[in-house]
Amino acid sequence: MTRNEMYRKVLIYEKMISRIENESKLFNYALIYYSVCLIAYSLFAVIFPMAIDQYWFPFCNIMISVVMLVFSVINNHTNFQERIHKISKSKGELNKLLAQNGVHISEEAQVKYYSIVDNTERETQEDINRVDQVETSFYQLMRPIIYIVMVIMPFVIFEWCVDWSKL
């Protein structure tokens, strides 16, 4: 065990915290976005009842509601804040170990290091790639496409629900 390996683990934990915070923000923004879309659909139906397709509109509202339900369940199930807290605590403990030990890491510090690492959430390959500055993971490449689809989907659904010739 070297000092560089310990420091690398601290960097990986920083990337993990950043990734989990970004995922948390994404799910929160998605919940807000789809809630606003659902409210906008309902208001449009009240203001322009003749323009609403009676077959597609309830189906579209159900689709948006299911998407919101999925995001809500995922958001609640993943415990983002608790995970961030635990990883931050482990990162702080590793920083203390680094500060307490000089160039050579003692056996006691190595045992404590392995204890900390074993009790902390495992990093993903994406976290390691971000430390190594390698941006090649499939999810990293697909992320912009996923975001675009998430944003455009309510507009496509809305288009299905409205008969624009009746406005």
C-alpha cells in the first residue's frame, strides 16, 4: 500500500460523490419537469377541451404519471443523500490517514485503510475512468441522448393528444 494508492482512492471517492450528486439532481429535475408537464396537460385540457383527443389524452396522462412514479421510486430507493454522506465520511477518514502518515504508510494505517474501503460503497468503472480522465463508458456516451429523449418525450406525447385543427 502506497501513499499514491490511498490518494487515488480519495480522488475516486470525490468522483463518486460528484456522480451521485448529479444523479440526484437529474432525478429531482425530472420529477419537477414531468410534474409541470402533467399540470400543463391538465390546464390545456381545461382551457381547450374541444382540442383534446378523447382517446389519447387519458393514455398520455397515464404515461407521464408512470414516468413520474418510476422516477419517484428510484429517487426514494437509491438514498442519494445517505450514500453521499457515507462516502464523504470515508473520504474524510482517508484524508486523516494520509495526513497522519508520512511517505511510508504504517501497518496500522493499512489495516484501517482496508477497513474503511471495505465498509464503503464500491466505485463504478465510470468513477475510475473519471479519475484517469478516460471518457469511454457506454453510459457516458449515451447520457446526452438519454437527456434529449427525456426532454422531448412530453412534447411528442402532447402532440399526440391535441387535435390542432380544432383550436
